[in-house]
Amino acid sequence: MLETEEWQAAYILAKKPVPKAPPRLNEVMRLIARLGGFLGRKGDGEPGLKTIWLGMQRIMDFAAGIKYAREMPNTGSCV
């Protein structure tokens, strides 16, 4: 459901170690929802659509940056 760069971005932005194998979808969705403002407290229930959507916006931007960095030739320059 998510591209490799997208679920990796969720872990990087959550400041968690990136697993080598793709994680379960529920785990990644919770990380994404936290980026959208979901607190994940005991009585909060499942994250809502708006929270996931807000988190996905951040993920998509960050994943695009990861893809761009991987495609850049190793020239030692940022631009």
C-alpha cells in the first residue's frame, strides 16, 4: 500500500530506527497519524481520516526528498 520511501519516511520523522523489512500497515499508519496530531493515548481509539491525511502530506513531501537524494549523483554538492 505504501512505497518503500513512504514507510521509511514515517520512521525517520518519528525518530525511530528504520526496519529492514516492511512493517505491518497498522504500525506505519499510527506513525503517520502521530505526524497529523494523533496522540495515541489509551482511550483515544483509532486515528481519524483527517489526522491520517495531515500526516500523509508530511510523509509524501519527505518521501519525495528521499527519492530525490537517492537519484542524485554523488557530486558532493546539494544543488
